[in-house]
Amino acid sequence: MLKDFFTKSKKKYATIPSENGKQEVPEGILTKCPNCKKIMYSKECIKNLKVCSHCGYHHPMNSQERIDSFLDEQSFQELNGDMVSGNPLQFPGYEDKLEKDRQKTNLNDAVKTGIGKVSGMKVVVAIMDPTFRMGSMGSVVGEKITRAIEKAHELSVPFIIFTASGGARMQEGALSLMQMAKTSVALKRLSDQGGLFISIMTHPTTGGVSASFASLGDYNFAEPGALIGFAGKRVIEQTIREELPEDFQTSEFQLKHGQLDAIISRSELKDQLTTILDIHQPKGVVEW
């Protein structure tokens, strides 16, 4: 009918849900890769050793995740886990910051050390943790690493370190810088005994850490894309008044210029370490 022709039908619009009715994705379910910007399920990322399945970007790992990824299951025995930093220079607010990091990370300082096994072979390990004070090196970090080296010397087993650090901890001044010499001397003693030291540099390895024990390995390895260097890129450019390459101080740049022996992805790391440790394993060794 003509009347129906001019009658506008009512459109049905979707009801906009209230704020209370919206279902939000729970925090931690998804992970966004900072490199390729792709989104993946966090569980899949963790299962893939926190490596992006799209571009191969290596997400940061804490010390416990490192232990779980490359040491034999339930083989890790922690050393000196109760050591805590003081405030020798009475730096304002330092103790409060340390306490907040202890509560946040469940660590007493920025490195975890211990004895473990890689494919059945006994090793002493030190794993720096970037979640505690950016992995900065203070007196406790240097002391724990030194004691771990000495333990490897005592047991006549290889020493492996994973470095991740912003450098020496400024709140402890010269005391933190002294750890560079102390750890280096301990490594020299290990070397004189014929001990094996494997250094694995992860993102970032900078400052006094890169200028001391991180670069003194019999084997110097790194993860893909890791930042490795002493001073920052901008500081160097301003000093020499030259523009540096885009990939300057990356692990790829360091390998190209002879500062690394190899770049190893996490998925291949345990197999590579197993091969190296097996080569250096003394004949007739008693199983631990």
C-alpha cells in the first residue's frame, strides 16, 4: 500500500554494553613483540623460550627462566643466595630501592649463582638478572660471581655466566668498580688451572660488566640482537664527532668485528653448550 511505502522501518541497533558488562582480556594473556609488533599468546611465547615466533626477537629472561631453559631439571643448587647489599656510601634512598626490588623479584641481588648440570655434566653457573636494579653490578654481585668462579676452581668444573647488566652500580661508587678487577683476577686463577669459562652475553651487557668478566671467556657467545658495549652510542658519537652505524654495539656488529665467537639462539644454546662441554670433559671423570 501507498501508506506503507512512506513508512520508515525501524532499524535495530546493537546495544552498547555498559562498562561493567565489557569483558576485558585478562592481563598477561597476550604478549606484544617490541620488534615486529605482532601479538602472541604469552604461554606460546614462554614455551618458545620467550623468542618471538614471527621475527626471532629474544625477549628478556629472568634468572629462574634461564635456569629452567638450559640446566637439567632439578639439578640446580644455589650458592650464597642469602647475601644482600648494604649502603656503604649512605646513598639517599638506596636501601629502600633495594628492598622494593627484593620484594618485586624475590631475589636478594642482581645475580643468582649455583651448581648444576648441562646434559649430565656438572658446571658452576652465574646468571645476572635484569629485573633487579637493571642487573647492575654492586659489591654483592661481584662477590657472588667471584665465589662462583672459585667454586668452579675448587670442583675443577666449567664456569658459565649469563650477563645482563647496565654496568657498575653508581650507588656504591668505587666499590662497584672494584668488582671488575676482583672477578677478573678470579678468572685468571681459573684459567691458570686449566679451567673452562664460557660467557654468554644477553641484552643488555654494558658498562663495567662488558669491560671485565663478560668479555674474558674462553668462549664468548651472545644472543641475537643483544646490546653489547661500554659507553652508550650517543656518548661515543658526541665524543668522536662521527655518526656510527645503525647496528653499532649489537651482537651482530660485535661478531662481524671479531669480538664474539658466535651468536647462538636460545633454541640451540643447550645443544651447543653440551657439545662444547663434552669436548672439554676430562676422561675418566666421576659422575656427580
